[in-house]
Amino acid sequence: MPLAYTASTVMLDDGKLAIFGGLTQDKMDGQFKVVNEVLFLDMKTATWEKPGRVFVNSMEDMPKARMGATLVNYGDKLWVYAGADPYGSGDVYSDFFSFDTKTGLWKKESDFTELK
């Protein structure tokens, strides 16, 4: 079971709650940090699942740790847009990623920084 999260992105579909990113407390050193992990809660069995393996074709395809992003489920993918890391890098993001829930593959779809 994960520790508490705040400002994470949560979405419910098909009996599963998906959580992406947010601010949480590190289990090892107790420090608070912004994360980029994906977790699922099966609402029928009340069990947490973390993808066994997460893949990328390049490091650009993995979203950086963030909180306050937007998360949508469509088909077999989670779509993540924007967010910020005010406690770490201080960055504000306007990028767009997909996460294939079947294969565990992250992919950077677009970067909207030129629209600022």
C-alpha cells in the first residue's frame, strides 16, 4: 500500500483507480518528494498494483516527476498532460505523454512549450 499522495492525478475507469505523480513521503528517508510513478487500485479487491516493468524508447519518453497534471484514460492508454515540480526542479510542464497499460510503455506524444 502506498503512502499518502497529494496533488496527484487520479482517474477511475473499468473498476480501477489510476494515480499518476504527486507529492508523497519517501519510505526510506522520510523526505517529501514529487514523483512520476503510476499506481492502480483495483476497486473490487481493494488491492494496489504497480506496473512490474515500465519501458521507454528514450529517456525523453518518460515524464519527469510532477504534480497537478491532467490524466485521462482512453482505450488501453493513460494520457498525461502538463503539471509542475515546485519542490524539486521548479519546472512547469506543458508536455503530453501516453502510458500503455498493457505493455507498460511510456511515449512522449508532444511538447507544447512553444505555445507559451
